[in-house]
Amino acid sequence: MERPVIIAGGGLAGSEAAWQLAERGIPVALYEMRPARVTPAHRTDRLAELVCSNSLKSNAPGSASWLLKEELRRSGSLLLRLADATAVPGGSALAVDRDRFAEAVTSALERHPLIEIRREELCEIPLSDPAKPASLEATPSPQSLVLIATGPLTSDALAGQLRALTGAENLAFYDSISPIVDAETLNMDRIFRASRYGKGGEDYLNCPMDEREYLAFHEALRAAETVEAHAFEDLNYFEACLPIEELARRGIDTLRFGPMRPVGLVDPRTARQPYAVVQLRPENLRFSSYNLVGFQNHLKFAEQKRILRMIPGLERAEFLRFGQIHRNTYINAPRLLEADLSLRAARHVLVAGQLSGVEGYVESIATGLLGGLALAHRAKGETFVPPPRTTALGSLVHYITHADPADYQPANISFDLLAPIDGLPRSVARNRQARRERQCERALADLQAWLQTINCPLSVACDLSSAAIRDAEAPRRGQGQLRIDH
């Protein structure tokens, strides 16, 4: 039996990559250091644990996030299939029960006969030639193929290996985690159920504020005591995931135009739009806990309890998890990566997930899927052609490998990353929704053509791993909510 492809990191990207390889007959050694070594953000030893929000963002057809998810579904993504199977109400977003999701992914990979999960840290990146680093001209052998997908909390040992291999310093910013509250401790007399603009039913709990309550809350955040950064830490936040106290410092109305925006919501008790709103999203199908949407913060725990209890409906809330800030390490992808996600300095080493410079759960899954496909082709001695630039998958990879390296920031998928369509009728070109619909249609058509060039999974599926998938899907089938194409 051939030696396995080595994958470091059992998060979203590493798990997806391992599945894509194994389903194509390539053995995998998946390294995950938990529980032998723990991180500040993880709570369990499960693979693909979601440590921040439980939302995979919009599932509304026509949105950029939906397009990326739809492309992943059509490309055979295991994690998207299991996310659909473990979904909880989230309005127009795809929110999942994070425990059931991680359990399902772990079970599927543990049962696959071609995946060996090694519960230890990979501290050294194997070289294709033990005597010297791989060069651009080197043709790496299948025995030495490696995927690094250790995520935002990459260990110091492995980060040091990457720096030595690439000759470039890793960049670091700080990502955030939202608080979670116990549903039984909420004061429902002050809270109303609704989704923004009525999309998705009544999946969210909404805590309305009048102007007086909002101004007091804003002032409390501005004066709140935060956790002190260590001397070696440079708090370079990701702009799309700023802590609420940082937003409060940027202006009196910044929160009202951000996570506390009231647009699209009407309080049934007043029949009016509130001055500001805090939204709570369910963590599981039991509705036993809720996370505060967009309320990641860097406050001391005592301060969080005091200030967040100023929110109407949360006066006596008990917190199952407080908000936190954790390190997020990523490489300067435009300077270091080729289009197949391999390092220019060591072509046998690929990088995927947040470490590769994408931001977001679905984006991490996407790079894991593409990294797995690229490695499968490499292991079979074939050339991997990345997806077209017109697709969401292709546009995401194009951004991280072609952006300006001098001022590089991680990105979520957006229509700004997709190639525009030339020659549209004037009526379509001026209509943003119509223009985006055309981009989605083109993307899915081009994706389908690209998929015809990709190695398909083996025709005989693994009974054990398939059973794990069926186990995850079974509860949803019983509720009549699951929609999966088999």
C-alpha cells in the first residue's frame, strides 16, 4: 500500500481534504493534536469543531455565500452535506448544531478505512528529499505530499517550520468568539421572535432597545475593562469581525449600523422598528442555548456579564460561554502560494483553511476541498487545473493567490471577487440583483463543465463511512427538513 498523504489539522479544511483524498483511493494520515494539546478556543477533541459562531452564513439563493455553498454541494463536499443534515433554524442563514455537526464529521472520518487519525502534533514538515528542500523544479513524489491546515491557532513549532520553509514571516490578527446564553434564563417578556424582513420565519430572538437604553449600553461598552494584550501581541483585528467594544469606540451609531441594526425588524408590541436590536440565534434544535449574533468581544468575563445583562431580556441571563479573542495566524498567500495552493518554495506542501488566508467556515471548507482534489491529482501523477475564475471557488483561490501582497487581508467570498460579465443588456447591467443572478447562472454552468475534468470518487463507496453520514442525516429525515441529493 502506498504511503499516505499527510494532513496536519483536523479542522474544517483538513477534514474535507482528507475525505476527498480517501474517496479517490488515496490513503491519508490526518494529524490532530487535540486532546494531547489543547487550544484556547476549542472545547472538545472532535474534528471540524466550530469555535466561533454556529452559522455558515447566508443560504439564500442568489447570495455569494449561497453560491459558494452550492458549488461545494455539487462538488461532493462532505462537510456541506453534514451541515445540511445538522442544520438548526437560522432564518436565511445555514446554522448548524455544532455538537452534532462535529460528531458527524468525526464519525465519518474515523470509519473510513483509508483515513488514519493520529492524535498528535505534526511538528516538522516532511521534505520530498530528506537531503534538501523541494525546489520549484522538483517533482515531488506521492510519498511526500503534505497539506497544512492547522488553522488560526497553528502551533509555534509548525509556524516556525513554515517561516523557515518560505522565508517569510507569518502575519497575525485576532479573531473573536461570541457569547452563548442559557435559553431558560432569558426574559421572554422583553424579547420577540422574528427574522429580518420576515425571511426564514421566526428563527431569531430579538432584544429591542429604545434610544435611552442604547445610549447607556454604548457608553458602558466604551468604558468597559478589556483583557490586556501580552507584550508580544499586536491586536490587528480582522475588519469584518471586530469586537463590539471596538465598534462602540468608532462612533455613536456604528453598532446600530452593524450587529445591532434594527432594519427589517418590527416589534409586535409597538408595531414599530426598534431603535436598536440584539439578535440571538439558536445553537441547537433543542433551542436550549443561543449565541449573541455579532457580539464577539475582548472584555473581561465579569464585565461581559455586567454589560450584556443591560440588554433587554438578558437581565438575569446565565452565560454558557463568554466572548473571547484568540490569535489567528495566516500566511501571505499572494506571495507564497501557487494556484493549486502549493507553496512556491516547496511544491509538495499545500496550505488550506484560514492559514491560507481565507476568512470564514465555508471558505475554509472550500480550500480544503480544492487542496484535497489537487493532492489526489498529484498523487496519481496528473495535472490539477483549478476551477474557472468565473466560479465562486475559482474566484476565492484567485484572490488569495493574486491579491496585493503588500497589504494582504483575508477575505470572505463576495461578488466583488467574481469576474464581471461583459456585454450584459443595459437593463441587466444596472440591476444588481439581475446582474448577480447572471453571475450565479454562469458560475454553476462553468463549475459543471469543470467537474467533468476532475477525478470522481471511487464507484464503490465505503460502507462504514457512508453509515456515519446516514446516522447524521437520520434525525433530520425524521423531521422532514432534510434536502440532500444522493
